[in-house]
Amino acid sequence: MSNLRWSAALAAAGLAALACGGQLAGQTSGGGAGTSAPIAVDLIGTFSGQNAPLGSWAWNGAKLAVDQANAGGGVAGRRIALQRLDDQGQPTVGADLARRAVGDQAVMVYGSDLSTVALAMIPVLTSARIPQISSGQAPALLTQGSPYVFIDSTTSSVFDRTLGDYLVTTKHQSSIAMVTNNDAYGKGEHDSFLAELARLGVTPTIDRVVTPDQKDFTSVLTEARGTSPKVLFIGAEEVETGLIAKQARSLGITATLAGGAPMGTPTYIQTAGTDVVEGTIMTSPYLSNDANPRTRAFAAAYRRAYNEDPELHGAKAYDGMSVFILAMRRTAKDLSGPKLAAAVRSVDYNGLLGRFRYDDTGLGLHQTQIGIIHAGRVVPA
């Protein structure tokens, strides 16, 4: 987006936020010193529709971090008040909820877990100078020119560099078919993985794009089957990835399934079926709850709180929220957006996913790992 278009978008978003009763951050007294009022934080996520597990996992991880922080005295004695809002997986709803967050005088917004929705929220929150951390992985999130945008994992570019190197350099695979969707996440996966294959001198046997709400992939997969690929790369969210994998197997495609973090989730495994996903190669910065003492302690606390095992999305929300809590404590006397964003960039945090050190673009994590699904579970390669 050009500087002129970006400025116009910010101005329009700011006027819309004010029209909804909000105030631009930095013009309120809610974040200043000398108050014991709760610190408002809004989590905007997808809690309905086929991607609802993403919102639930993000909420669980972020809430666990907030609950632990509040039990330890909060931020300079102030409790963090975390509120969850359902964006329904719709960009327009997400933008409306971002305006609501301005009216809530939230010091930060967590969300959305879908890159497409998070992108729609950026102009509103940036205009109001409210820091935003998203669970999305689309590289486009970090190319909007906003100093208030952060992500709680890493981008498709990093995921796919790791995956491409493993498939082509380590496993010597060059017969790779690609099926991705055309939302922000899928486009990021498509562009990043295709660029990696080009770097490695590989041309995909087929490169087809589907829609995020598609259910029948017979035509695309029949075409892919005709190229006899050894690997089928899928770039879509959990449910759609599972459907593509299941239909690929039903059509007789025996290629190794490969992709990003969605393939490491229970939703993918349950949608496709344990037999279908056996041998899937995926990449993620969080492969196991048993990786080290930090992950084991987190998993134990998560199970106590929610009576279920955590996975990547809960872990990265916990890490992202933990970074922001550390930043709040560093600038407790002034939680205005510019101060809080600067404090986030000053944090050096050794988390569940790895070491977070945020740069000017909003990227804090710079590595992933390779996992393989065996007997319904992800194990390190």
C-alpha cells in the first residue's frame, strides 16, 4: 500500500473509531500512573464456524498467562481484565470489533487468529495507536507499515524455508504437488513455499488454488493424481487441510502429505483420520508438550485449567501474552500504545516456542522445527 493510501486508510479508520464512541490511545487516562483500575485487554478471535478451535486455543493460552500474572500481582498491582470477542471468521466483523476495542480503551488487542481477519483490523487499531498481536502467519501482516502489529509465532516464509529444505535437501524429493487456498494464510503459504521450491531448483508438478470454504476437491486432486507426485503440499487451515488430505487418499494419491502448523493440530488429525495422516511431514516451532521443563510446566497448568492437552496455538498465545505482560510491567506507569509497543521490542523472552526478540516489523520468532505424525501424534523428525 502506498503512503498516501495508508494515510487515508488510517484517517478513515480513526474517524470511524471516534464515531463509535472510542478515543484515540494516548488521550485516555486509563493507562497512566496512580490508578488501580483493571487493565483492559480484548481478545478478538474466531469462536464460531469451522475455525472455532483456533479461537478457543488462543483464548486458553492467553487467559492462562493472564491468570498466572494476576495471581502474581498483575501489573504494578493492577489486574489485567481479558475479554473475548467472536469475529466469526469474518474480516468485517473483526474490523467492527477492533472499533469496539478502541471504545473499551483496551491497551492492547490479541487477534485475530485468522490472518485475513487480522489484516482487516490493522487500520483501525493502528489509527488508534493500540498494539495488536495476531496468531496469523501471513507475511502480509508484517508489511502494512504499522509499528503496532506483532505476531505470536513466525511467518509462512520461515515455516516454508524449513519445510522446503527438509523435503528437497534432506529427503531428496523433487516431485511435489501444491494445493493451497486463496485467503491471506493460504496465499502466504503458496507464495512462500513456491519461492522456496524455486530457490531449490524445483518446479511443482501442479500448483492449484482453491477457496477457503470449498468442500469438494475432486477436480483439483484428480489433476494432481495425474502428475504422480511423491509429495502433496497443502496450504490451508486445519479443517480444509484435513478434507483435502482425506479426499486425496480416497482418490488413490499415495504421496507424502506435507505442510505447515495446521497439520500438527488435533483438528487436522480428526478431520482427515489417523490412518490418512500417518507420515505427514509438517513444520512448527512447538512440536511437543514434553520438549523441556518449560513446556512440561505449561502443559500441566493448561491441563489443570482446561482438562485437555495444549497444542501449538495455545502455546503461542501463552507466549505472545507473556511477552506483552512483561512489556506492561516495564512501562507500568504509561501503558499508552507507543510506550507499550516500544516495551514489547525491548523484551528478550525465552518462551515455549523459542526465543522472542521483536524487530521493527513485528516479527519476534525466527525458527521452526520439522515434525512427523506417527500413530496420531506429532514427533520430532
